[in-house]
Amino acid sequence: MSALIPVRDAPALPGLTFRRFRGPADYPAMVALLDACNVADHLDYINTVEEIAFVFAHLTNCDPAREMLFAEVNGEAIAFSRVWWADEDAARLYISLGFIRPDWRRKGLGAAMLRYDENHLREIAREHTAPEKNFRAWASDQEYGALALFAQAGYTPVRHYVVMTRAMDAPLPNAPMPEGLQVRPAQAEHIRAIWDAQQEARRDHWGYRPATEQDFQRWRSERLFAPELWQVAWDGDQVAGMVLNRVDREQNAQYHRKRGYTQDIFVRRPWRRRGLARALLTSSIEMFRQMGMTETALGVDTQNSHGALNLYASVGYREYKRHTFFNKPMKLETQ
């Protein structure tokens, strides 16, 4: 059994204790807790033991045995959090992610766990040299408790990410493929070239960090990896752009819908401003229409420097859900 952990200023709830991560034995309780949060916060994530095991097998800058905190009442998990760090441009981010079962919210538990996580992240940060250090957290527009918690704790919004959807019966604009480019099925021998082209195009995006070989291997083994659905444009033997489409069949079944994701839209610099993204996006939508989907969806940074938000709106996408990213400057003295 994990040793109990003292959490300063924790609420005086009968039977409340805190402990570390116990390994895969905790996965079922995490799934149950995440499912309860899905319902309360109108999220639509798929939570399974297998999915959590996959994520935890590919963690970066996080040892869950040290970087997780569980809250229990009489031995039943009611909340957990995880922290890690990552680089973003010139700054180093110290990230916290937490979930509280809805019936245990608004009791001071989230504030106590966030303070604990921040202090733990400060200990990690003391070993790092970076020109700028910030705490990072995020929440969707319907996670009202989290939004209030971050505001009270001194976090400020720095970026918005929206999920957009498009009904299949919306008019589809004419968007021919630029001359000289050709869409070809993605073969196994193309995967690395497509990955490399994606990473090159991603350099202009907010929060870019160079990918590792571990990132590539994780990407290839993800549950929704579906090269047969991709729309990849080639200029001879060069990848010009792509839409890496996917279908989450488990999510569609759980939420009784027929949605295809026209996600991961990238065009390399030499082929920009020629209508390639629009052409690939419309052909992706048409592909999903022929598959019997009733809607498509994608996500976008609202401050994308290439006008992606306007492009998607012009093709018929409308905002469905918004996520906000928050920063808080890190002060290394213990608070």
C-alpha cells in the first residue's frame, strides 16, 4: 500500500487521505473517475484501462510514481492529479492536470491539490536552468469549477483552442487540387516521409517542440492511427501537404453519432498560399460523406498564424467547444 502523503491546507473531510500512484492497479478507478467527469463537464473522451496504459507507457518528463497525487475518502479514489514539464519556445512549462469526482467538488479539494502540485513542480524546477518558467493548466469552457480555480490561483489565459464541427449537409465549396500536385494513398513506406513533412510544417505552430523518436513510435501505435483515411498531396516524391483523417468508432458508438475527424492539417512552406489546404480538406469531407458520416470535426488554435480559423469557417465549420490554456509565472520560493 502506498504511504500516506501530507497535503497542507487540505479540507477537513472525514476519511480524506492522500497517496501516491500504485501502478496499473489504479487504472480502473481512474477510468471510473474520468467517466464521471465526462458526464459532468460535457466532455467526450474515451476512457479505458487500455487507453490509460498506452498514455502512461509514453509519458515524457513524468514519473507517475512521484508525479501523481491521489485523494481518497475511506479508501475510495475521489480525485487524482499528475504533473510534468515541457519546453515551449523559450519558456519551460510546469504542467498540472487534475480531476475531481463531481460529488466531491466545491469543498476546497481542488485548491489544496493544485497548491501541492505547484510546490512539487517548484522542487523539480529548482534543478532546471531556463530563461522563463511558467505553470501551465487548461480547461474547457464547461469545466466551470476548474476555470474558477485557476482564476483564483492567479492563472491568466494565454491561448484558446476550439473544436469545430461541420454538418455533412452544409454546402461544400469547389476547391480543386493545385496544378502539379497529386493525392496518393499512404503506403507503409511513406509513413516516415509524411511524419517528417508534418514536423517541418509544425515548426510554425504555437507550442512547437522538436519531436523525438519516441514521439514517432507513439504516433504510429496510437489507437486512431489510420493511414487509409489520410489525404496526402505529393509533388513528385515530395510531400506537399496533408490531412491526417481519423474516425473514433468507440467515441461514435458511445455518443450515438457518425463523426469523422479532418484533423492534423499541414502544408509545407513551398506549397502554401495555393489553396492546397482547402482542396485536401474538402476532399476529406467528401470522403467522410461517402463513408456515411453525418458530420466532421477538427481542432484549431484560434491564434494560428496562417489563418486556419478563417479557412475552416469558410468551408462550413462552426465552433462547438472551446479550451483555454492558462499560465502563471513561477516563483521558486515556497508559498
